[in-house]
Amino acid sequence: MANPGQNYQVGDVIFDRSLPRRRLLFAGASDNKWFIHYERGGRGVTQFLAVFKVDSSDGAQLLWGGAGANRARSLGTLRKMLAGGQFSDTDNY
């Protein structure tokens, strides 16, 4: 996964195999819950959200993941998008 702002494989035609297919948009944590908001290139760019529970005995456990058509540029926007049903957990995240 590329860091925010770094190059990644945006389209489905691969010009540089060294580029990752995903790029981190931003991430955060509160207590033992963590999330990552990232985008994946391919036929179309899709944004994803994955939420994890982290503890010292079990490591990271996926709680929820979903795909959306738009990227959030802030945590506030991400919250509104999630509450408004703009992420679906039916896609392969």
C-alpha cells in the first residue's frame, strides 16, 4: 500500500509493476478500534474503509469493511458518508 500522496497503480493497464495497487488516504485509532480509509486502482478507482479491533492477545480482528464511490478528505466527511450509507459491505474490500 502506498502512503498518502505517493504514486500507485491507478488503472487496470499496468505500466510499472513496482507500484502497489492500493494507496492509504488516512487512518485513525480510538482505544482498541482502528480504521483505514484507502483507495484501490483497477478498472475504476474505488475507496474502501476497514475497521479493526486490536488487542494484545488476538492481534487485529476485522470488525467491518466496505467500499464506496467517493473518497473522504476528512474524518468528519468519512463519518457522514458512513452514516449516510455511502459505503457498502457487499463488495470485496
